[in-house]
Amino acid sequence: MTAEAGSGGLPVVPFRQFLLKIHSLCNLSCDYCYVYFAADQSWRRRPGVMSLDTVRQAVDRIAEHAREHRLRTVRIILHGGEPLLVGKEHLDELLTVVAERLAPVVEVRCSMQSNGTLLDERFLALLRRHRVGVAVSLDGSPTAHDRHRRFANGRPSHARVAAALRLLNSPRHRELFRGLLCTLDLANDPVETYEALLDFDAPRIDFLLPHGTWGHPPPGLEHRRVPPARPPLVVPPDEPTPYAQWLVTAFDRWFDAPRKETGVRMFEEVVSGVLGGAVNSEALGLAPVDLVVVETDGAMEYSDSLKVVAEGAPETGLDIFRHSFSDALATETVRGRQAGLPGLGPVCRDCALAPVCGGGLYAHRHHPATGFATPSIYCFDLAAFITHVRHRVHLELAHLTETPSEPGPERPSAPP
């Protein structure tokens, strides 16, 4: 449900996703982590654990928001740091608070994003009892994963994660498995990475571009040029697009499989977009943002990927003790991110790919001189990748049209 129009005549889209930072520390020291090794270092000033009093207040604010906007369902995402560091007793009490205070008001779909190293039988039994789904970060093969995702003492983590995934994927826990999150690394072979993830029979894979901005570009894009402020967008022939090449190779391996092996969120969203369908991703498309972050001290924040931009960039100036979530909806940043095409910068507004790309992830657009009105640092890569997907999908449709009597291979379906 959409609320009445707010400032500027734009409809207000209520928050439906609430990301709770229940623990601000982590037992891994991943060198690309945006929480600990990026510009914003606010984690140093926050409590390590979200107290039960803060949990109660956050949940009461969610119930208030659900009543105000007549929501039928909300999604709560337990996050960190590493959320399992709160321990089994605290996690059980926290989830009990969520259930008791929200069940009379709104249906709750609860999930957790974890590095997987602490998952054991007792944790999984607890999560199953509370019906909490689990997504785990895994960057591919042992070599690929352990290049970045190590413990603070330098020990590799892949073996621990793999053991946890085998336990998560056992018959008694399989229903909790939501998928794998894989941060793309140009040093890793895309097909080898994809197939290493397939080994764990994940229901879905989500490839994530490493966070970067125009001020602090990601690896391989240190010399990227800002796209010209005139349409149409054309990728210069001398402009390298290493991330597009990686994604194209992985996409072709996924798309050409004779049967659906798994869902890949980025690929499914782009396929849907090039066919004129919905694109429902924070990193792609023009869907209005509906996620808000609550830190361990109760501070409300925008997407925590903004930690790569600058100290304080994710801050709203609001907290759950003094403000409602509707107060956060009224902030200029949220209003802009719910504006669709008009909320983008001039280059993106004039681009034919905007309905699919959506300007890219908000944090990736930041430029020291022009702020968030700039296209994504990945603009040329996204353009090249989307163009390739459109070409492949249209070729496939043309082939199926020309040979209607021959059954074609089962293709990975786009999301509804």
C-alpha cells in the first residue's frame, strides 16, 4: 500500500524492510568490508550488541509503522557485523520479542545475513524454531573466498563456511537456506566461481559488485571517466569494462544451462527488466527504496553501503527512541530515492537503460564534486552487461518463435 502524496506530490512508499544491526563487531576481517575498512567508522562509537530494550523499541516502531500504513507483511533482516556473535540466549530472547510484539499486528518474514562461521546445530535449531531464513556469504572456491575473507589472525575461513553450509543444506534445515552472497572479484574466474557456488545447491545466488565511488573507485576502475552529460549513453571503445566481461561470462554459463540450476538475482532482475518487467533490487531498477537500517544504539540510517562514501554519510539524524519510521520517510534522501526516474541525475534520466539500471546502487553514484547526481562508477559496465543480456534474451525469443514445434531448453525464469 502506498500512503498519500508527500512533499513534491510524490507518493510515499512505506518501509517494508527493516535491517537490524544486532551486533556491530565481526569475527572475520574481510579486506573489502564497508563497515570496518571504509570511510565511515561509526561502529567504533556504538555498543557491540543491540540490547533487548533497543530491540523492543525498534519492534514497537515497526508495529507503529505497520499500523499507520496498513501493511500486511514486513521483512526483518538480522545483520551485523556478524549477527550470530550475539550468542544463542540473546538471539532467542530477541526473536521472542519480535514474535510476541509483531504477531498481533503484521506478518513478519525474518532472515539473517551471516558469514556462516558460527552456524552449528544448536543455532540452526533455534533459527528453525523462530522460522528465520539464512543467507551466507561465500566468494566461490577456497582460493577465491580466502583471498579476502579471513579471520583477524589471517586464518582462512572457507572450510568453516563450507561445513556450515553442508549442515544448513541438510534435510532438517534446508528450508532455512535462502541463498549465497558472493562479492565479485576480477581475480577470480567467473565460471569457476559460479560452479563452486553451485556445489552447495543454493536456492539463489546474489553476485555483489565491490563497493566503490568516484572518489574511491573499486579495483580495475581507477581511471574510469565520468559519462558525458548528453544522451545517448555510448560506452567508449577504449573504455575497459572488466566487471561487465566477468558478469557476461558468468551470465552465459547460467543462461546456457539446459535446465535451471539455481536463481541468480542480478541476472533474473536484468532479464525481467529487458523484457519490460519489474526490477526489484536496491542495486538496479527504479523501484522506490523501502529499506531502513537500525543500528545497535537505535540510530536510524539509510543503506549501510553509504559507509563507503564519507564519515556520517548513512546518518539520518533520527533514532527509534525519539522518532518514528515515517519521520525517516520524510527525509530528503528517502524522498529522492523514492522518486524513480526524476530522482536520478541528468545523464541517467536521459538514458534508455535507466528502467533496468536505475542509476546503479545509490552509494556507487557518489562523486566528490556532484554528489549522487552522477551515474554509477559502474555505469559503463552496467550498460555493457545489460546490452549483452538484452541481445541474448531477444535471440532466444526469436529462436523460440521460429521453431515453435521444437521444445526449447528450460530457461531460468525472471522473478514475478
